[in-house]
Amino acid sequence: MAVMDRHILFKCPQTGMNVQHRLGDAPAEGTHVSVPCPACTRLHLIDRSTGRLLGDRRS
């Protein structure tokens, strides 16, 4: 079975800029993955299933 990547778009909480990132569908431990942010050079935690930042309360 081939593993497919998908693109996610999130807003950097530090700069407010939209950031695009490729998120692999490969199985990982836990529900969140750390993503390096090119806008602020920090790491953000992204929920693998929804593509949202940890703590994002949008519905």
C-alpha cells in the first residue's frame, strides 16, 4: 500500500502568516506531530487527523 502525503495550511500563532506544510500519512506515535514553521522558525504541534494546531478552538 502506497503512503500518500497531503498538504495542510495553518496560521502561525506567532506571526499570523499562513503556512503550508506537507504532512505524511505514515503512521506515527500519538495524535500530534511537530512541524517546523518557516514563518517564525519555531516548532508547532499539528493534529495529524485534522491538520489543526494544538489548542486551535475553531469548529
